Amino acid sequence: MPGPTLIRAPPPDPNKSLIENVLELTLLTSIGPDIFTNTRELWHPPGARGVYGGAVIAQCLSAAQQTLPTPSPSNDHAVFLIHSMHCYFVLAGDSAIPILYHVERVRDGKSFVTRTVQARQKGRCIFTTTLSFVKEGSAGERTIDHALDMPADAVAKLNEALEEEKANGGTDAEALRVQASGPLLTKRLGIENTISADTSPEIQSKKTRQWVKARGRISSSTGPAPHLSALAYMSDSYFIGTGVGVATNMEQEWGAGGELFSGGASEVSAKGF
């Protein structure tokens, strides 16, 4: 019977964070160029159809990052960072067998690098993505940057989650809404609605907040790549939960089935579920 990995997984590296060990890849040079596989068994969430999608997203990003041009005098020591990543879930992944990640080097330009990655099992594509990397600093001296402000109490909330988990030894983590295990420490802070009560049909006025922190310290020796992979791992969480959580009575308001994901909740449907 095939196992969850092609090669026996080595012991976890104590010098790396848990998320780095979880997402570790093995380069399969004996099979072909730019082919990678999961070093460790991937997580299959309880009740899910297949492996956790965030792990596949993150490992595709990691595989593509490993094929980027190496900074050197010939390219002015260019460092390329992920600019966009378009993902498509095709089939449910099976955690009992390995995944092969096939990277295609579409183009290496002076300012942009393009890669496509297919995740395959049993010869079939289960996930495909196109990634664009941009040269760091290529936008020039004057740029337009915008983002939501980080809440002032973000660090305090994360420290609170850590203290709660430590005090309870993980035994009462569910009641505290703190994830007791896994590569990320997360704490759900509930649904906010600044306009109306929870029974209001104004779903668009509601939002949920989730504080997330990697367990341990992510390595900095290899640059931002492992940090970006950790963000990619996290990206497949909370979207459906948010869509379901803000609806007080889905079956009455939208009917049973997938209508929640086909109308105004475009942020949810874009995840490919």
C-alpha cells in the first residue's frame, strides 16, 4: 500500500517552526526537473472531503519559490516576491498518498517571473495555480500603498491567547476558542456588526476577526519565503466559516445548499468550494 509520502519523513527540524516542518518539500531530481513532493503527511480536517487546501496552496507557492532566479551580479542581485497567485481546486486531495508538485518555468523576465504549478495524485491534477513574482523595488521610489490599519490591540489579543492556552494546557481550548494544536495559534474573536443586531438581514455590515500566529519562530535565514508560505497556508481558512457565521438562519434566508456561495458572497466562492 502506498504511504502518505514517497520518502520516509525525517525527524522534525528543531531549528524551524512547526509550520515550516509541516510545509517541507522534497525535490525529486531522480524523476524530473522541478518536481517536488510533500515531505510529511498532510492534514485531512475532520469531515472534509480531502486534505486541507491551505497546505496545497502553500506547498505550490513554496515549490515555485524554489525555482526563482538566484540573486547574483548578472541580475543585479534581484529578489523576486510573490505578486499574485490564482488558484483552482480541481479534485479533493487524498492524505493517504503523496502529492507531486510539477513546476513550469513559464518566463523569467527582468521585473516579473511567471510560474505555473500543478499538484497531482495518481496522475491526475487536483490543484493548479499560476503565480507571478515581481522584482523587489521595481515599482520605483514613489508607490501607492494602502491597507486596513492593524487593530491597536492585536498583539495584546495574541498574547492573551497564548496565556490562556498555557494556563489551561489545551484541555479547555474549545471553550476559550483557542486552537490547541497545529502549526498556527488562532483565536476567534467573534462577529462584529457596527450597524445592526445579529438578526439583521444586512449581512454585508458584519465581519469576523481571527488572530493568527505561527507556533515558534519562523526562520529568517532564507528570507521572506517561509513567511509567505505560512500566509498562504492560512489563506484557505475562515472564509466559509465567516459566510456561515454571519447568517443566522441560512436555510430560511437563502435555502439549503450552495446558494450562499453563488450570490453576493463572492469572496467565499472565489476559494473554489
